[in-house]
Amino acid sequence: MTLDKHAVQFFERQFRQQAAAGEYALNPFEQAALPHLTGEVLDLGCGLGNLALAAARQGCRVTALDGSPSAIARLQAEATAQGLDLTAQLADLAHYAIGRDYDAIVSIGLLMFLPEAQARALLDAIHDRVKPGGLVALNVLTEGTSYLAMFEPGHYYLFARGELARRFAAWEILLDRHERFPAPGATVKAFDTLIARRPAASGATGAGPA
């Protein structure tokens, strides 16, 4: 099963509109993640790449993936123009296998676009592919969200509130935040944001490089 085509098309339109309007500011979730990013960073579902670019500007080596052709093309062109250590790749994130370990893995606004089993499998892969002492920065929609225009019916997963924190309970929790925002049509978006650091002790590593 591929990533929800309805969602890809929804965001493809949104990204084109944002690019045309020059809207490249970091959103609050990206702002929270940026100060923690160092070393080799994997950004899953990077969108226009605002966070990926900012991380590369502060010295990170970034691999940024998304399902939007226009977003990836714009991001790679911008990274090349600025001489940044950033590789942007078009990817079907429903089937993407994280092939090696990273100092940080970011997934802001992606996991809820997968069915539950796939969302949890990718979350497990993220957990396992962070180096000792490295971190995750994650953001998902949770139960209580009533704005569903970007989803194809039955092809999404609203996480339980606190589910991210429970999955990473053995890590150092740097940020665990739940927020609700008004959305179109008197609906609501409810988010969990988690930033957590993997213990540096031996035996806490993920699988070796593939």
C-alpha cells in the first residue's frame, strides 16, 4: 500500500501555493526541533524542506525525503544554490526502509498518513535507527482531531494521546507537548510533539548498517 495519494495531492497543492507566496518560515514544531539537531539527520516527510535547510545551514548533513515532486525539486535546487550538505529525494514513505543509523531522525506531520500497522512499523524503525546519544523529533495528529480533509477515508491513523512518549519511555524526554488548534469548518487539529534522546550506554543501539 502506498502513501495516501489523496494526501500527497493535497499537500502538493499546498506546497505549490506556499512556494508561490514565499512562505518558508519554520512552523512551531520545526522551531522546537531545530536547536536539537546535529550530525547526520534524516527528515522523513520534509515537505518544502524548511527545517532540512535550516538544519543544513547549522552544519548538519541532511537526507530529506518526501512524496511531493514539486517540494523535492524546489528543496534540492535551493540546497545546491546555497552549497549545503543536503540530499533531497522523492520517496514512497509507506515503503521506505531506513537503511542505516542517524544522529537524529525527524518526522513532523507524516506518520498519521499511514494505516495504523504501517505507522507503528515506521515508528519502530525510527526508534531502532537512531544512534546512541542521538534523538528523534516527532509530531503526529492524535485522537480528538476532527479536521480530516487531507485524509482518504480509512487510510490514516490518529495516535492515542501520549502514545509517542510511551514508545520512547526509556529515552530522555526533552519535550512532550500536546496542543489543539482550531481548523476550518469549526473543526480541531490535536497534535503530540515529542523530542527524545536515546541513551548513550552500550546495548542501546539500533541494528547495524544495512
